[in-house]
Amino acid sequence: MYGEHHDLVHEFPEYKDKIHEMKMNNHHFARLFDEYHEVNKEVVRMEQAIETVEDSVAEEMKLKRLHLKDELYSMLKA
């Protein structure tokens, strides 16, 4: 299946504990984390053809997922 391992713990296993800690203690991180997972869920649905959309919409969602992941990663590294 496409996209099933795009969740942050699979993407950054070395940050598993820090992800949990930041979800509990950093409101901004928690909000971005939730948004990332919602966008990821939509991308997976598109990739699995559960939801059909224009290619441009799919690419926009993938780009949004990438930007959120980059921002979350920056926060984890800080």
C-alpha cells in the first residue's frame, strides 16, 4: 500500500520519544502533527484510489504534507 509508512514515527524512528513528548508539551507541534496526519490520510486515500481527484490537487496535498513534515522535523531537531 502506498503512503502507509509516512507517519512521523516511521519517518523518524530515532525521534519516537521526542515526538511523544512534544505532542504532550508543545501546542504548536501537536497542532502541526495532527494536521500532518490528516493530510497524510487524504494523500493515502488518493494514492489508493479510494478518493479520485485531479492530479494537481493530489500534488498540492503531497506538497503540503512535505512542508508540514519539514516543519515538524525542524522542531524535533531543535
